[in-house]
Amino acid sequence: MTAHLIDGRAEAERLLAQVKSRIQAFTAWYARRPCLAVILVGDDIASAVYVRAKMRCAVEAGIASIPYYLPENTSEDDLLRLLDDLNDSSIVDGILVQLPLPPHITKDRVLHHIHPEKDVDGFHPVNAGLLATGQPCVVPCTPQGCLQLVHTVRKELMGLHVVVVGRSTIVGRPAAQVFLNADCSVTIIHKDSRDVPGHCRDADILVVAAGHAGLIQRDWVKPGAIVIDVGINRIEGPSGPRIVGDVAYDEVREVAAAITPVPGGVGPMTVATLMENTLFCAETRQRARSTLFLAGAAL
Ligand code: NAD
């Protein structure tokens, strides 16, 4: 068997086209564009590349984006003050703080300071709690993108066994919740789990977010499984550095039914989903404003 290749770039294009037309309708109706503030602290090269890609995509989608490039030595208090201003801003709908942050800044303090309604990454505990209780919320971009990629090859997921490798708060845990909410049975695996290959072999859908190049080998995958590779690892190849996932792609594609490549799989979907989340936040805020206006008019 040679696995069907799940084309993340094509799927991201399809999602972006839909989001773009919804943004046109939003802009025509409210006479303004959704607005995303993007904050980068320091000069990490990979982070700068990701931020540029997100800003470019926002422009293409019709979203106004405001970049904040802050120096590496920005204090945590200064960053929190900027977040206060953006939380209070009437024009900003979404706030994204690019990770990782410099070591002197506490990631959770910063992410928890973003107003949940403007939390386009869906990392705030309020959104995590809503997701965990199966309620409408801002769903983290990467897990949501994983689900949509699975849906390109299989619509009905009820009762399927999903194994998520990784338990981070930004990928593994929300991915488990997303698939649980899609009526799957979910197992979460992490670095302290016993018999990781055995658990993986039991998966109908294997979602891997470990940050470990080539971790998942051919005999760890059940024949016919769907494999979603979230990992982004930079390795040295014979012709220079290259990006690979967490799955040994060439060997696993011989047993899986469908597989995402790296690059060109989950990555583009994450960025497209960020645009959808920005629109979701703008629509939610705008609806809340309209309700307040109508309540005021009725008094
Ligand atoms: P993380 O380091 O916070 O978490 C990694 C998780 O994997 C941990 O829970 C750890 O317990 C588990 N793990 C590590 N080695 C393992 C092993 N040998 N067996 C079982 N579990 C193991 O990383 P993260 O932020 O969740 O990101 C994971 C990977 O996904 C990274 O490569 C990251 O670059 C990538 N990523 C990609 C996207 C995207 O859009 N494609 C988005 C976010 C993260």
C-alpha cells in the first residue's frame, strides 16, 4: 500500500478562499476589516519567518494586521502593558504572541493575559476549558487544522481510536480534546508513557506532535491508519539543513492509508486556521457590540 498524500497546502488554500469571502461580507456589513495584532519578542530567525508568513496570509485574506517587533530585552511588565492596551483597543480583534518567548518572560503569564475573546491561538485557560467541556470557543489552530486534514480523507470519525503523541498545552492536549469532541476514543502518549510503539500501533488515526525527527517508524503504524505529522524538526542533510516531521515518512507511507507530508501538511493549515480564528473573534466581538447597542436603544 502507498498512502494517499494529504495535501495541506491545497486544503489551506480551500479554507482561505472560504474565509476570504466571509471576510468580504464582514467588511461590507461592518465597514471595517477584522484586525490582528502580532507580537514578536526578540530576533529568533524561525519565529520571524513564521510571523512574516502569518502577516502575508492575513493581507491575502483581507485582515488588517499590526506587527509589534519588540527587542529581546523587553521586560515582562512592558509586554503585559502592551497586552493591556491591545485588550482595550476597539479596533483589535485578535492578539497573537509568537512563541517561544525569551527565557526571562513567563509564557503562561503572557498567554493568560490576553483577553479570551481576542485569544486567536486559543491558549487561554478560558478557551481551553470551553474546549474541554465541548462548548463553542476559539480552538487552537494546529489541532483544528489536524482535524480538517483528517476530514479530507474520512468524514465520519465516530468511535475511531485516535492516538496523540505529545501532551503540550498548545498541540497535544487540545488535539486530544478536538478529536474527543468529534466522537473519537482518544489516547494521549508522552515521553514517560510505557510501550509507545504498542499504543501507536493501536491507532486508527495517529497524530504526532513530539518534536522528535523520525520517531514514528513503519512497524509502529497499523496498516490503513491515517497519520498526521505535526512535528517540525530542522536536521542536517547531505545537501544542507532541511525540515522533517516526527514520522519516518518514506517507510510509514508504505503502510498508512493517508499521511501528511512535512513540509506542506499541518503547517499551512495552522496559518489558514489562524485567519479563520481571527474572523471568528471579530464576528464574536461585533455581535456583542450590536447586542449592547440594541440593549441601549431599548432603554
Ligand atoms: P513540546 O516539546 O512542548 O511537547 C512535545 C511533547 O511530545 C511532550 O508532551 C513530550 O512528552 C512528548 N514526547 C517527546 N518525545 C517523545 C517520545 N519519544 N515519545 C513519546 N512522547 C514524546 O512541543 P510542541 O510545542 O507540542 O510541538 C511539538 C512539535 O510540533 C514540534 O516539532 C513543533 O515544532 C511542532 N509544531 C508544529 C506546528 C505546525 O503548525 N505544524 C505547530 C506547533 C508545533
